[in-house]
Amino acid sequence: MTNLSDDQMRRLRDLVDAPDLSGTRYRIERRIAVGGMATVYLAYDEALNRNVALKILTLPDSGTDLAPRMLREAKIVAQLEHPGIVPIHDVGTLTDGRVYYTMKFVQGQTLEQQVASHANLNDRLRIFLRICDAVAFAHSRGVLHRDLKPSNIMVGAFGESLVMDWGVAANMREKWTSDSSEPRSSSKNPEPITQDGAVVGTPGYLSPEQASGVKGTIDYRSDIYGLGAVLYFVLTGRPPIPDQAVAVAIDRAIRGDFAPPRSLSNGIPRRLEAICLKALALRPEDRYASVNALSKDVGLYLDGEPVSARVEGPWEKVARWINKYQFIVIIALVYIIVRFFFLLWRGL
């Protein structure tokens, strides 16, 4: 009798557990990920001859709200047609009643893996700016992500950056001006996006208002905190709240006793630290007013310009100017040194 390897056993289990896709145009290739609500497969679209990611409810919906939640997620993401948001291709129901939808199959690394590979800091910041662009677009459509974290961000082989997993996204049902990317309050009551005591998101990246679970306290500034937490990870390689302190932090948030975010490690430029800590401010009103304001500051940092999050001292201004124009400074110094030795030689 031939013993099967662990990999072969996993493949057999995947085949046994694979859902029945008869009546659809998809063929399962392999399982990619399993979550609490759904399983994601790599599937082949036989109608269009391409690979897709197929997300299916793990169990048939028997009187729960899982199927409506899946459909709601698909509809929300389908409305967000943006290069930085994974597109939805199709939605339907299997013969056993399970809801599914297909989306673009993204190949690449998570932001976690990208940071671990020691990519250049400025390159990581440019990825962060593309993430901000996608979240700002979602906000312009009244949609909050509510679970922004490095593992929910994919970086493709050609530099494309996509914000993934909108399973807990919320539609604020705000009215929007046609010429502005900023929300304005609707005269209608928005749909409640949390219930008292409900904590939505990932520990370690939750804003204080999300961790507290207080109904009606979450708005688009909660995503700005999430982006600040992602930026913290981009700069340091770790979340703003360490794993061993997450439970304590959530308990304190529920009691209204918020703990300030951790200081960044030495070596992080002060302007970047100020940007990150402003996005991570405990009170929503102390954070950036919009994602665009946050991304503008990061862009100013990359361009060697002063940022709104920090008031510079005289020496900081000089140091920033030297760093921005270091090529010109080096040329000038070389000229001065050469001129000095030339005059010294002539004097001899």
C-alpha cells in the first residue's frame, strides 16, 4: 500500500470538500483560503478562458443572514469600480443554495510580505499612496472598509495595489456633492453600521471607536485610523498595538480608557512619525479630516516639502532642504573644496 504525502492528502480533502459547480461555467482548481463565513477557491472560467477567485459560503444558509451579507458585500464592491479595488465579475447561487461570487484573481504579495522583503521605504510609501487612493474613492461612494490591515492589501507583480476583503464594509448612505470627494451629511437617517457591543474589524488595527463597540460612533475617520495603522506597519514592520496587548486595549476602549499608540522606532523621520501618529489620534476629530489630506502629507514628505502634521524648527528646515537638494549641495561642496585647494596651491 502506497502512503500518501501530506500535500496529496490535502489535495484529496480539497476535492472531497469542493462544492458542486454544476450549472455554472466555473471549474475549481484549488482552495486558496478559508474564513469564518466563506471559502475562496482558484477557479477557471470556461466561458472566458481565465482564472478567477471564487468565494462561496462555507455552509448552506439555513435561516441565517449569511447569504444576504454575501450578496451585500458583492453589491458594495461591484459599485466601487477603481484600479485599486478588486473587481467583481459574477454572482449567483449553487444548486445547494449557497451564494457565491467571482472576482479578479490577484497574483502577488500581501503588504505584509512586501514589507518583510525589505522593499525600499519610499517604494512602500508609494504603495501606501495607492491604497489611500482606493480608500478615498470608496469614501466618495459612502463606503467604509472597516478592516484595513496589511494582509488585506495585495501588491501585484507589476506594482498594482489592491484593497481586498470588503466583507465587513458599511455603506453610510450619505449624499455626495457631484464636484467633491468629501462626504456631507444626508437629511435621511443613515443605516446603522454597528450595534451596541458589536466589535467589527481586526484586533491590533481597530480604531478606538470600533473597539468600544458603541453604536453610531464610527464614520470614515475610522478608516483613516486603519490607514494610520497600515502606515505604522509600513514604517516599522509591526502593528501599532502588539498582539499580547490587544485584549487589554480593547477592554480599555470599551471602558472609554483609550491608550495612546506606540511610539515609532528610532530612525523613522520625524515628519513621517508625525503623519502616522496624527492618523492614529485617539479622538476622530484629531485625525486627518479626509484620506486625501493624509495622502497629501505623505506625498509632500516624498517630495521633500513640509507637512501639515508637524511644525518644523529652523534646523529641521535646513536638514530637509539639504536632503532634498543633496546633489546640488554635493556639487557645491566639491567646487568649494577644489577652489580652496586651487587657491592654496596658487598661494604657494
